[in-house]
Amino acid sequence: MGRISFDSIASDVRFLNPMKDFAEDVQTLQIRKDPLLGDTSVFNPGLKDKAQIFFGSCDRELIERLVEDTAKTCFFCGEAVHKSTPRFTPDFSSEGRIRVGEALLFPNLFSLGTYHPVIRLCDAHFLELSEFTPDLLQNGFLAARKFIHIAYAKDPEVAYAAVTANYLFPAGASLVHPHLQMIATPVPYSYQARMLKALSSWQEENGTSYFDDLAAEEKGGPRYIGKTGGWQWLTPFSPLGNNEVMAIHDDLGDLDALSDDDLNNLSSGIAKVLAYYETLGHLSYNYALYSVRQGREDGSFRALLKIITRQNLYANYRNDDYFLQKLLQSELIITPPEELAENLRSCFQT
Ligand SMILES: [Zn+2]
């Protein structure tokens, strides 16, 4: 098993603080590096418990108005989803769209990948985070798996996929109605490409899968949350986003190979994380489930889910994706991953 290094450096910042009558103040930052990719994140203990300043509080009246107004013209509500959403060409799918329970998968009007279907998750136009039930989430993933199965059969080139969620405008969604998007392409997009390259190097150097090593090393540690079936849940040492939680599958890396139970267990974990986010006052989130077609990598990749919270929704909210994230590709840590994991652990014991 390859030994994983969780590297960080401490950096002292000295300044004369106007809030302390211009006395000299010292803040000790911690700059962390992701053990696989080296991606940095920074924690300033002075900002701990200051989530309110960064993310604000959801304006419930504004959200109510937004939900009401957007429901009137929603393409995903009621009959509109049948009348106004695209259909696949008959050579791809004779049914035109893929349905699993309330989930309905169809092509995007403006694709951002070789394949880019959208999955309307449910009939409801708006859900609180605790209302994303495992069944509802599972229907979305089952539809995604059906799609990738067809895409693989039709197209030997397509290999790299991500099933993603943007919930509400701060997360980049253009529609309020709960939905997923899926990108499937012959080339991995940047983040997945960097991950696959680093995984191959790890495999070559250590003869093991980095993800297996990571799960083994983190198990029982301060960032370990728990297990749902074949998925290990933990918080990443150097997160990509706020309140990030990740799940790693024990063996498989291809969505098409995941069983109904795998998707059910994944969905049950996501539902627990979302319900916990609700207790923190969050409403907007993103997640991605990354997948690689069997035989297209060296066996080191594992199906991986990453889920993060986004900015809360209120008038004139400040975007949480600024120079640090966009142009320096680093994240600000408000709640340390170890504390987040500790709080989530009890949610995974039920
Ligand atoms: Zn709707």
C-alpha cells in the first residue's frame, strides 16, 4: 500500500489590527495540498465559525417568490416536460427519452459534451434539501446508467462521464426545478484528466490504486465519516469547495458496472449529506459522480462522488467563486474537513 502524505505549511501573517487599537496581531494560516493532485486550500483559524459572513443566510421570502414565479414558465413541470424538452433521434433511443420513476432523461438543447443529457429528477418544482430522498436520487442515477449503457453500445469512443447536479442559481442552475446533467465524452475533461494521470503515476510507483490506499488510510481517522454499502465516505484533506464530502467506491470505476444496490447506497449517502447541509442553513449545492469506461484506464480509478455547498441565496449575494477559486484554483476552508467529518459521522450511523 502506498503511503499518502497529507502535507501542509503554516504561514504567519503579522499586521497592526484596528480592532485591537492597532496592536500587532498574528494569524497563522494553514495551506494544505491535496495528496494526489497538489491542489491547494487555505485555512485561516480567524475565519472559523464565520460562515455567516461568507455565505449569508437564505432569504426565504425571496426564495418563495422565485419558486412561485419560475413555476409558471417551467419547462420541467407538468405536461411541459413532454411538450417542450428535446427527444433523442430514433436511432439512439426509440422511446425518445429515458424514464425511471419520476426521473426523465432527455438531450440538452445546447450540448457541452459529445453527450450531454439532462435528467429532470422529480415532479416537484422545488425541494428543501431534506426532501431529496434516496429513492428520488436513485431514479436519477438509474436513468444516467441506462443512458451510458446505450451510449457505450452506440459509440466505442465514449469513455469519460460525470453525472452532475447544480441546485439553484448560486450553483449555476438556470432552472429551479431539481435536475441533473451528465457529460460523456471520448476525452476526459480537465479535472478528470489530471486525476487519471496522477492515479496512473501512483499505480506505477506503488502498484496499488490511490483511492484504495486513501480509503484504507483515512478509515477510522479524523476525516472518515462512514460506509454505505460499497461506498466509503470521507472529507478531503484539501477540499475543492465548501463543506466538501466525497464517496469512493470499493472496486468499480464505471457507472455502467454499478449495481442497483450501489446506486441506492450512493443515493442514501447523498441524502444524508444534503439533510446535514440543511441543518447548516445551506440550500444550494453541486455534486459530480465521475466514471470511466471499463478497460479505458489501468484499473486504478474508482467511481468517485464529490459534493459541496454553494453560496446562500439572497438579494445581491456575493459569489463564492472568486479569484482564489477561478484563477488560482485554490479553495478557502471555513469549516475544517476534520470538524465537518466529525459532525457528519452521527448522520451515517443511522
Ligand atoms: Zn418546474
